[in-house]
Amino acid sequence: MSTSDLSYPLFDADNHLYETQDSLTKYLPKQYKDAIQYVQVNGRTKIAVRGVISDYIPNPTFEVVARPGAMEEYFKHGNPEGKSRREIFGEPMRSIPAFREPGPRLELMDELGVDRSLMFPTLASLVEERMRDDPELIHVVVHALNQWLDEVWGFNYKGRIFTVPVVTLPIVEKAIEELEWVVGRGARAILVRPAPVPGYRGPRSFALPEFDPFWQRVVEHDVLVAMHSSDSGYARYTAEWDGTDKEMLPFQTNAFAMLNEWRPVQDAVASWVIHGALFRFPQLKVAVIENGSKWLAPLLDQLADVYKKTPESFLGNPVEEIKNRIHVSPFYEDGVSDLIDLIGVDRVLFGSDYPHPEGLAQPRHFADALQHLDVADQAKIMGGNLSRLVSV
């Protein structure tokens, strides 16, 4: 069966919107108006967080962006010619309404053959790390972003676009308030950063008992927890090895950072079982998005060894718990066979990362990697599993 003749609907676990310049500022209370600013640097617009200019996203206005799927060949075949990032990205394009608004996006989804999608913000991924010493401010800015998302995109647009709000956790009571607010407006999934949670006494794991009241409410609302790739703060460690003082710069090549690229998601998934929340909440639904799948097998091997040596440190078998509970969206170039062997077909999710340059220009082409599977299993991966997880 060709991808132009698929017999099942597609539910993409990883689509993105590009925020407008007022997304973080429109709903900020007046006393916080200087927390996020747009400034001009050598004729280019940059974002400044509490007066510090960030280069995390080179063009935070998203008026001009890389073309969808611009890096497909790079991820499939590597970079044998040693091209620069600019050469790999190719010619950029101006943002189109479909990147900014849900109505035009639905029309584009129809053209691309995508029936439904989880829609993640893009600029949002810089917020928490750059405010990690001010938990109150994180909550304020995240809520302002979610207000903008609700106004412009909604959290359930015509039963087809399910925009994913950010829920930050530093102050548990405020996290619960935010959860109630977004669920009350139709959210079926929430974005939780795969990173230690900032706090007044320092960072700590989201899976510690302190956060159990929050996870209990997530279970009661039957909401999917999406741990999407973000700035998890690990650039601090890379910078120490490089002898520099830099923020995470995902669009600049750094070999040492690439070597440790998946350490944040490995640590996050390990924490779910080491600190016990996955055991304490057997109905909690967790999906790891835009982190690929190559990190999983090494993590399970390490956890198996640790469990053998100190079983008393766990509430159960961590390897089996991850295999039975964590859902994973592999990259197209990863393939799916090894992942299915690890966790089973029911926990594999299709995600295209559209319209980011790292993703697929044609999301339907993800099905090319599934042609060795029977149609029923293809249908699960390309949408059925996600539909079950978000109960739509």
C-alpha cells in the first residue's frame, strides 16, 4: 500500500505552531511586563528574558522560518560533505497563515492528509530554563502563554487540532490551578518539561511524592502527559566541558552536546520509576515526544543492572514498568522495528514534527517506515494509539 492510499486516519503526535510576537506578553500582568521583551540587535529582532538577550531561537518572531523538512536528508544520511547549518537548511520561507492560525492549518492538514494533530508551541520551550531561579515568574509567564494559546488556537479546535498547553510545576498548588484552567477549556494533553523542576530550595524531580497531588488530578482528568523535547538545562554541563558560558543553542553545531543529546529524556524517564510516580499512579498516561527512540534501549539496560543490584530502591521492576507504560514517538529515520520489540506496537506513536526543519515535509511519508507491518498495526501507530490516549 502506498502512502497516497492509506486506509486509516492519521493522528500526528507532533505538530507545531509558530507563536506571534505577543504570545508571551499580551496577557502578562503589568508588574511583569519587563520579564519578556523584544529588542533590536544589529537590525534583527531578539527576545530578552529579564533583560538578557537569548539566541536560543535565532528568529523569535518566526516571520521567516526554515522550510518544513529542510533537514530530512541530513538526518537520513548525515553530513558527509561537512556542510554548514545554513547550507543544510537551504533557503528559508516567510511564515504562512497555517503556521499561525488554526483555520488555515486545518486546510493545510487536509492537503497533507493529516486528520488530527497534537499542536505544540515552539517558543515556549525557552521559558522555564531562563527563569529557573524565579518559580513565581515561571507560573505567571506560562499562564500568559496559555491564555494566548486558548484565545488564538483553542485547546480543541473542531475535534481535529488539540493544542497542548504548558503546565509548569515549581509550586504544586499553582500547577494544579493551571491544570484545572486548561482542562476546563478543553485540553486533552499537557506539556511537561523533561527536566528537574525549579524551586525555592533548588531543583527536584517531578516524580517525587511532593507532586503526587498534581499527578492525582491529572489521572482524574484523564489527560495525557506529553514530555516533549525542550531546553532541559543540560547545556550548563556541556558548557563546563567546553569551557564556555552558553545557553542551549539547538541550531548551532556542538559535537559534545550532540554526544549527550538524549541524556535529559533518559534521566526524565528514569526518574519516573526511580522516584516512583509511575508506580504510584498506574493510570497515568505518559508520552515522550520529539526525542526519537534510540535512547531507550541503553536506558533499559542500565536500569536492569541497577535494579539487579538494589531492588529495594524501586516499587517494582523499572524495566517492565517503562515498557508497559511509556509511549514513544520515534524519529522517521529511527525506524520502528527495534522500538516495537522493546515496548510493543501499542505504545508507538507517529509524529512528524511538522513544520519544523527537523521533521518531515510530508507527514504521511512516516507510513513508509511501516510497510513491513500489517495494516492493523500501521493504523495503531499512525493514529489509533494516540486517539486512545487522548480519548477522542
